[in-house]
Amino acid sequence: MAVQGNAIGSHIERIEASQCEGDEFARPTFSVEHLRAFKPILSFLNAKDRDILYLVFVSQKRQRDVQEILDRSQPSLCYDIKRIRKRLKFVFYLNSVFDIFIDFVENQPDNFEPFDMQVLTLMFYTSSFTMVAELLSPKPPSPPGSQVRVRYTFDKCLRKLEEAQRWDIYEIFMVVRDNLNLVRRVYRGGPSDESSRDMFVPR
């Protein structure tokens, strides 16, 4: 049975119990308490991605069943599963190094200018040169060349951190550099999901 219209989102319970009968992989592996604990992380996913996560990783349904429920092709579903895993892994990482990042901001090195710190801070929260340029622009949209300036400043800060051998902070921003746009994600072809975030907000 293919679901028509919008993704099920938080209404995944609409799937009838009879669909799970005889399926050994349909039993949930996480308790309600586990899901509540993961809620701040899951808020980075839109309704479509949460459907996939709940069906595949919580209800342990076979991919061919998920394809039928969500009316998705096998290549499309596999791509989304890989993307969801990568995004959540990155968000977990940011959450784990948040205290290190805050200590760096509160004890700003002398050779870092205010604009340097603005760029680094916003890149930590967004992982997006485009969004940082928009946030730093007095009047949106950001003027031409602003993204180039943000990218140049970010790379300059990486060199400063390397020269100062601040390997803890350098590693954080190299990870951010390798995962650009992974926090901020624009979903096309459908209505915006107000519950999904454009910025990393630790809990």
C-alpha cells in the first residue's frame, strides 16, 4: 500500500498493525524513552526522513516493505538512508565537541579578528557558506562576492589554527569543511517542514 500525499511524519502510527503480522523485522528495537532521548537529534530531519528512519531503524522493516509503504524506488530509498546516516552522524559529532568549541569562543585567541570569530561560529552552527553570508549580510540577499569572502575567511582561520597547533579546534572545523551543507538542508518539491532545523542547536 503506497502512502499518497505528504509524508507520514509524526503520524507513522497510521500504518495498521495487520501490515506487520508475520514480519520478524517489524518489532521496534527502541523504547519510547530512547526516542525521547534522541528527539533533539531527530529534529534535524524532515517528515520524509523521519518516516524512513522510523520504518527502517526503529521498526526494522525490510527495505522492500518500506519502498511499498512510502512509494519509493529502491535506488532512491538507499540514497536517502545513506544521507540520513551521514547527517545524524555529523550532528552527533557536533554535539560531542560543543564544549570544546564554546571554550575556544570564550577564550578567543588574540590573532583572531571579530569577523573571523563570527564566521567560525556560524559555520559551526550551519556548515554552510551560503547561509553564513546571508546571516552576516545587513540586508538580505547577501551581496555578490560575500560567499567568497566567507570561504576565504574560513580557510584563513584554518591556517591560523594549524600554525598555532590548536589541533582540537582545527579538527572540528576540518570536519565541518568536509561536511558542508549537511546541517542546513533545503528540501525541494514540497512544503517546508517547520519542525526541521536550519541550524545546529545543542540540547
